[in-house]
Amino acid sequence: MALELTDLNFDENVMNSDKPVLVDFWATWCGPCRMVGPIVEELANDYEGKAVVGKVDVDNNPEVAQKFGIRNIPTLLFIKGGEVVDKQVGAVSKDVLAQKLDAIL
């Protein structure tokens, strides 16, 4: 299951992670986010132990969204060693996200 990331636990779980991280910035009212949500959950299961997969509700956690300049959702950031190494804006297939995650493993 994808980790629920918040303004309070983001640095601990993402920026200080020793594993690559996929972060899904989303909101409950966002249609494309609801399409990507189940894919993110599948990736969380597929990459358990290899990568951290988490979700940030932008309405409830504006600090993190602002820190990364999130203007459109869904936005998925790929973070390794505390640095954003890739980014995907908009809904895409599981294959696209898995390829990007595999590239940073």
C-alpha cells in the first residue's frame, strides 16, 4: 500500500530515504488522479522493499506541494538521494511509471 505522505513526515520518508521514491501528488476532486491512484497502489506492492511509493494530498499538505512547485495534478516525482531525478505530469500507464522507477533503482 502506498505511504500517506504529509507536510510533517515528508522529509523523513522521502528526502532521507535510502531507497528511490515515487511520490504521487493528487487530490480527491481530481479525475485523472483517480485514474492514476490504483496504478500507484499496484506499484507500491510491486516495488515493496525496493522503492518507497507514497501519495501527497495537495489540499491537506500545501507546504510540500509548494516546495516542489506542483501546479498541475497528478504530478509524480521520482526522487533519489533527496533529489528529483524525473517527473511525470498527467495520467499515464503503469508501464511508463514502472520504466521510470526501474531507471532509478
